[in-house]
Amino acid sequence: MTASTAADLASGKGHTDENFPVASVLIAPQYRAPVMAYYRFARLADDIADHETATPAEKLARLEAMRAGITGESDAEPSAVALREVMAERGLDSVHALDLLEAFRRDVTKLRYESWDDLMDYCRYSAMPVGRFVLDVHGESRATWAQNDALCAALQIINHLQDCGKDFRTIDRVYLPQDLMKAAGVKVEELGADRASPALQQLLSALAERCQHLLAESAPFARSIRDRRLGVEVAVIQRLAVSLSARLRRRDPLSERVHHGKAEALFLASGAALGRLVAF
């Protein structure tokens, strides 16, 4: 296929379709516009990288056009221009947008990850900049970045584990570290099965446990944030992530639902929000 703009490769997915809250009502109104501009930019870049029929060359060309929109070299991609303008108005660093594009370029050119460290380096570009941008929007201290990075990496890997079968079947992408797969005796082709083998299930459980360690590092994060509303949203995200990582230790994402239903997500979110509000 041939796409003239990045938008031609958009999936139609929006912020309410994500596994974790994005610019929810918890965020103060004055901060939602820049967060949503960043989300729309990220969502489109992600859609480009994950498109099932566009060629790698076409994807890279569209991502390059988005980069040029951020740096001011081009006005061809509206989402990039909108984010560039918001960042200029607010005095925000463009590095968080440019880092994201590095992750999506890797999604086009890199289908396998050799080790946990290799995967964490990917998260440095794909996940950590998202939280860092939101923190900068709110004027939070960059001393919170380490806890942010742990939480964002955990969220990214949780998504990888939930979608491991779909990612392999649709775009031949595998985020499970190859060295750990080899040590567990798991072949890549097993990800295309209807049900995880015992060895694959054990590997997925072990990776979910690593996510739990990351979440232990990020546990104080919500309390480190000065903005009350952002602190509540982070507490909600942390609670949902802890629940999902626990599920992934005992559920098979190839044959069982891992995602929260709306009612259970609301229940978990309400408890986390109340706990954070009480702590203020």
C-alpha cells in the first residue's frame, strides 16, 4: 500500500482504548491539552510502526516526516506540528517526542530482543519518555524520573506479555528476551499456539515477576509527586499495573483474558485514588 501521510496508517484507536488511564479527568484541565497532543503524536507513530501491510521503507519515511514536524523542518504531519506548538508554548523539551520516534523506528527494524537489558533499553525510548513528558508538563522535579522509569518500563512489558501472541502472529515481533527463551527451552513458534506450553507459561510468569520488582521500585512514586491530581492518577496506574502483573504470573495470555473489565478496573482505581487522597 502507499500512504501519503502518517494519518493514512492510523488505527483509529483512541486514548480511552488504552490499558491504562491517559489524560483522565484526574488530570487538571490546564495540563490535559499538552498531554493529549503528546498522546495523539505517540498513538499515530505507534500505529505506523505496527501497521500490518505498510512496507518498512514507508513506515520509516512517515516516522521521519513526524520527526521533521517536531524539529520544525516540515509542517507536513499535523500531529507533529500540534505537539511542536504546544511544546513551544509551554517551554517543554522536545527530547521526549524524539525519543519515542527512536523506539518506533526500532519497532520497524528490530523484531527480536536478545536480553532483558536489551528490552529495558527499548523501554528507555518507548515508555519512559511518556511519563517524563507528563512530569515536565506538571513542572515536577526530575528527581522523580527514576521511579517514573521503573513504572513506565513495567507498564510497557506488561503490555508486551499480554499481547505476545498477537504481536508474533500479526507482525512477527517478539519482545520476550531471546536468551531467556532459549534457557527455558521455548521456541518462538510457540507464541502462535492457542495455549501456552508449560515452559512458555513459566517464562511469562518469570517475566511478570520481574515487572513486579520494577513496580516495587515505583511504589513510592505517587507520593513523590507534588501535584495532587497527578499523584492520584499515578497511584491508580500503579495499582492497575500491580494487579495485571499478578494476573500474568498465573494466567495464560494466549488462551485467557488478562485485561481488566471496566467494573474491576473502576474498583481498583477507586481504591487506589482514595488511598492516595487520604495520604495527602
